[in-house]
Amino acid sequence: MGYYGRAEGKRGLLLLAMLLPGVNDVYAASQESAAVSDDEPIQAGVFTSRWGRLFSGNKDKFSGALSFSSGLKEQQLTIPNGSASAEQKKKINQLLNLSLQYSPYSYWFGNITLRAPITDFDKYTSDFRYSFGYDDWHPNTFSLVYSNYGDNHFFPSGKARRTYFEQGAFTFAYKFSLPKSIERHLLINEGDALTCQVGYSWVPRYYSLADNDIRSNKQVGLGGCGYTFKQHFFIRATAFWYPHADQQQPWNGDYSYSFGYAGYTPGSFSLQYSNYSGTRFPGRSSATAKFREGTISLIWFLPF
């Protein structure tokens, strides 16, 4: 990816950071469903973060979002400044993101997010992310989604390709509601919603830091829940399990979490904090994602 949140210039690195926490960095802006009077959730339109689809979907044929995302502390960034050159700079990573989504039929969709840095902008520092697949956002349904949040550039440097499709993730997941006998003890207000999901991600090719090379068949299990409060405030948490422990990279978190406010309707705004990269459970070493390493995003759902 051209505008890294870390100094590594390895092309599977951030891309698999994709694998969650994949989710980090600055691609923020997932949304939750909010219950209305007829019990049909209102859907936010577009996703600008990897795990946004864990808890919601989109019923509109066309939707879009414009967002500003910012880290909370300075990072050492690798900034391309030509077709075959780059410079190192310590700065707060701030991006402007435009997300567009098209759903031609039922719950099939295609999504692309264009990203550009607020400073040091040129054609080499801008990049894009994309996903497509089937995602029914109702509880007790399955989804199958391909997503690529890696090294994607319209103007790649040197001999790099525009995208590395084989380094994206295929995620199969199941959304569900908890039994009413349990849920009624957990919901605070009438109209609040609690949705959970379990899933499995497979990445055909990924970068291994230990081997300094591209490896095959990365696998990640996931499970998490999202709570919507007063139809607009939300909190989400997802835990990740690596069947092959050596496949987890330093930037691949043990868990991710996000919280904020979402307006959902076209023309409304959402404000969100998210933290996805390098998180570790208590007792584990090498934690790299403290609270200040998360990202704050302000999202405007385009009025169309």
C-alpha cells in the first residue's frame, strides 16, 4: 500500500493487516443497524472498514460515504514520492476517504473506497480498497465476502502491480441473535439491538515477517458481537483465533473494537473510534496497539 501506517514497505504487510485489525489504521467507518418502529433495521450505506460487515449490511442499490480519518499519535510512515522512490516521515496519518457501493440484486454488492492523505498528496500516495460478495445483514443468515485492504494503487511504484488479488481475504460468516431468554437480560432499552457473528477467513497468499517472504493459506477464525444503544450509539468487539499460530503477524490483532455514533440515513454523520492492529490479550507479549494507536473517523453518508 502506498501510504503505510508502519515503516515496513512489504506488500502483504498492510494488506494482511487486512486480516483484521485487520482493521486498523485508518479505514474506519462501519455501521450498525438501528431498530425502527416496524422492527426493520435502518442500514448505513457504505463501509470503509474491513469488519464493518460483521454487523450490518445495506439495502440500497447505490450508496456512498465521504470520511476523514486520523490517528491519535505520530507514526513513522513510508511515503512514495515517485515511481521508484519514497521517503520516511514521522507524522499523524490523516486520510480522506470516498466509499461507493453498488448492490445490483438482493444482498449481492460491490464496494470500493478511494483514499488520499491530507498532506503529502500525489498520485503515488493515494490508494484504494475493495470488496464484493453476498452479505445478508439480517440475523440467522450467512455471508461470503472477498475483501482486499492491502497494496492497491492506481499508480503503483516501480514494478509493483495495481492490486494483489491473491492477498485478499475470503470470509464466510454466520450472523445470529442470542436467545430471547438471554437477550432480554442484556438489552438496556426497548429498541436496542444485539447481534453476534462467527466466521472463518482464508487468505491464499500473505506476507510473513519471520520468513521475509510470501507464504500460502493463512487462516483466521473470528467471533464477536455488536450492541446498538438508543438506535444510534454502538459498540463492537471481535476476537480472532489463528489455527496456525505462526501465521499471526505482529500487526494482526487478537481482537478489535470500535464504538461511536451513527446517523445511518443519507445526509447524516457518524463519528467512530476503532482499534484493530496488533492488539493482544492480557498475558501475551508484543502488544503494539494501545488506545492512542487507534483511529477516529468522521463519516458523512452522501445524500443519494
